[in-house]
Amino acid sequence: MASGVMASESFSFRNRLAILLLAVVVAGMSQGLLLPLLSIIPFISGVSPDMNGMNSAAMYIGIFCTMFFVEKPVLRFGYRNVILVGLLLVTSAGILFPFTESLAVWFVLRLIVGVGDSALHYTTQLWIVSSSPANARGKFISFYGMAYGIGFSLGPLGINLLPLGRAVPFLVTSMFFVCVLLLVLRLKNEIPERARKETTSENRFMKTYRMAWFVLIPGLLYGLMESSMNSSFPLYGLRISLDQHWISLLLLSFGVGGLILQLPLGILSDRIGRKPVLIACGLFGSLAFFAIPAAGSNVALLFALFAVAGGVVGSFFTLGLAYAADILPRSILPAANVIASIHFSIGSMMGPALGGYGMRYVSDHSIFLFLGAAFLFFALLGFGFRPKERAEDPASS
């Protein structure tokens, strides 16, 4: 009898995990498609790069703002219901994009997409982590990251549907969301346990910055890099006369590079330490970004540089969190995760704006020069970072 119950619970967990990972893949596809697609369409219509970049930041503003209130709906209404709301928000906004060219309306729709995406990602990640067995939690978290990476890498391929009609990429994405929504409806809703309130008045966030300021920078750089590449590179590609299908394939190669090296870099960091791996990745990423303008419109060389850049900096966010876990007390690790997520959102909002203004007022190549300088500066900071030995948690002493 007991073995039958355990088998049933195992099947239920794996079934739920498969549906949640599928939802993450589709959400990643949507984000990977919308960022470049919503930059290309206004550019073709004559919208300036700086206005385009400012409008692109709306999605990340929505993501950023949602982080401050999404926890309470999850605790009150449960995982499944919040995921369904996120799916509905992204789907409804995606359907409305083709029916207007107003940047003001697109700004609002992008905000809605950001809110929906943020709610979906936060809830699916929390549900997977909280329901995973402790001895396999790292593996299932990796599955989550891989699912998002695969979806985000495949998303830009939807640009190739534009010749069939401006509405086609949006409608195809919405169809995927509807299919996932129907699957999520089959899941049994669960409500997470409320966390025990802290009795200490210690400022965990200030302590996190003091002990681990260096490991919190990768979140900012990753958000800056991801949003810049997906929002500004399509405009750069059009300006150097690349065809739209090459733009989508180059973005795909950037994402695939990150997927290929994600696990090897993680294993290497376990063996030789996070800091040397982060420094080396920052240096190689810097060199790759600096070299992209010199490649011009040479597609083969661009493919190689994009694969290298995506490979070495694609794991920045996760490596930064792993490094934080190495050097911070467990009691303040949640604070480190919150700060890293906020940094990611700030970087994501900065990327499109910096890229747009840079292309208009500095140079078409400015975004790659800026990214190269940012990753080089990070690597140099790493040589001066000396983490203190992790303090013991009071509960564990």
C-alpha cells in the first residue's frame, strides 16, 4: 500500500513537473520572440532607435514591479491560479499587438506581458523548488533553467513568420500559450506554506551587499546583456544590411552557446571555484563583444563570436547565485536571491534604452563596445574581491 502511494505521488510530481517545464519553455519562446520582433516592426515603420529602446524597456518595468507584490497572491490563491493569470495576461496582450501601431498602447501591452511573465516564472520556479525532493533539488532547478534557455533560444525563429503577415508570429505564440493553459488547468492547485517571520531586526540586504557585492553584479550584467542583444541587435543587424532570417539565427546561436556551456561551466566552477570561472568568462565575453563590430556583416564570423559570447556569459546569473551560496550564511541567501533578481530587472530595463540612445547619438557599434567594457570591468573587479569566510548560521551552531 505504501509503495503504491509513493509511486502515485512520484507520478503526480513528474506529471506536474513536465507541464510546468513546458509552460516555462513557451514563456521563454514568447519573451525571446517579442523582444526582437517588437523592435523590428517599429524600426521598419520609421521609429527612431532611442524611442524604440525606451519602449522595449516596458516589459522589464512590468517584471520589476511585479516582484514587489506577486508573493501575496501566490500565498492566498495558490500556485496554479497565479500561473493561469500569468498565462492569460501574456496571451491577451500578445493577441492585441498586431492591431495597433501606437507606441503608447504597445508600452502598456509590454507592461502587461512583463507582469504576466514575472508571475508565471516566479510561481513555476517556486512550485518546482518547493515540491522537489531535497536530494534532487539542484537537478530539477537545472531543468527549469534549461527549459527557459531552450524556449528563449527558439523564440527569435518566429521572426521568419513575418512575411506571412504581421499578426502571424503573435497568433502562433498565443496558440502555444492556449495549449499550455489547458494543460495547467488539469493540475491540482496547491498553496505554499507561509514562511516563519524573522524575529531579528538585522538588515539582511545591507549585510548581503557588504559580504557579497561582487557576486551580485552578474545578475545586473546578465540582464543588461540579454535585453540589449534581443532589443538592440536586431536594429544593428538591419543597419548593416543583414536579412531578418540571419538576425534570428544569430540570436539563436547566442542562446545555444549558453545552453551548451551551462553545465560544463557549472562543473568547472565546482572544481576550481566560482571566482576564477566568473573572471575568465568575463574576460572572454569582453573580447567577443569587442570583436563583433570588427566582424562587420561577415555572417560566419558573427556566428562564431555570438556562440562564444553567449556561451561564456550565458551562465553569469546562475554562477553568481552559486557563488553567493558559497560565501553567505544560509539565513540571508533569500535576500541575495531577491537582490540578484532586482539587479537583473534593472539591467534589463537599462539595456534597450542604452542601446537605442547609443546607436542614435554615439555609434551603431556602441552597444557591443559598452558590453565589452562592462564585462572587462567586472573581470578586473574580481581580482580585488576577497570574500570573507562564511559565518555560521545561529540555527546551525
